[in-house]
Amino acid sequence: MADEIDMANEQAELFLRQSLANRATGPKLLPRGSCYNCDTHFVALGKDAQGRDVDERGVAIDEKLFCDKDCADDFTERERLKARR
């Protein structure tokens, strides 16, 4: 009987840890072809060695989330403030 209780407690603890870990990381953003902060559409200006569209800095369009560091920082700060409300 104690073994079943121990197993149930271990399972509950694992579930709690996973839930807290998921909450801490939050939802992941997926590339969508435009900036999550200012909605600017990314324009391809060339191709990389794998044939993917890249921007003026050589960053693959299909991996971009933000125009630049300023947009990323603005978005992160706004999301942080939303979470505090």
C-alpha cells in the first residue's frame, strides 16, 4: 500500500515541477514573417548557403522574430509589464 502512495506522490511532484517549468518559460514565439513588436514585414534581400531567404544582415527570414534588438527589448518589457498586472 505504501508503494502506491509513494508512486502517486512522486507522480504528483513530477507534474507540479513540469507545470512550474512550463509557466516559467511561457509560450514560445514562432517566426511569422513579421516583427512581433512593430509588425514590420521582413523582406528577403538574398539567399544563404542553404537557399533560405535572408535579410540585409544575413539572418534567415524563417527564423526572425523581431526587426532588431530594440524591438525585441520593447516587446520583452511590454510582456513583462503585462504579466505583473
